[in-house]
Amino acid sequence: MIHGKDNKDHHVKVNAETGKVIKVEAVKFTQEQAKQAALQQHKGTVQSVSFSEQAYTFVIKGTDNVKHTVKISPQTGKVC
């Protein structure tokens, strides 16, 4: 993911052999927006985050002292 000059996040696919950009897609929900949605599901502290085209994946150490994994769609901002 790249944060552009337009102040939006973009998912960029690059050909590993040639370095050519294959696809650029604006992400409708930023990582910060997705983080807030994940924390609404489980109150606590985000321990890690990863991103794929399908979802932001947050690992949250909940206030219940249990680790929770929450996936948020970068296109809809909803739990998936």
C-alpha cells in the first residue's frame, strides 16, 4: 500500500520481474479508519496489522486479555 500525494491510500500491484506497475486502485477506507472499525468490534490495543487486497487484518489484545483477529474490508469498511 502506498499513501499518495492526494492523501489517499492506494493498493499497487507490481510485476516482480519487470518492476512494471500492473494495477493501481484507490483504497476507500484508510488503515486508520479500518483500525477504528476493528476497535469497535473488540476494545483493546492493536498488536499488529497486515493488508491485502481483500482485507486489513488486525490482531487486537482485548480488554478481556484475549487476542482477537478482526478483518476489515478496505472497500466497504465493514467486518469481513
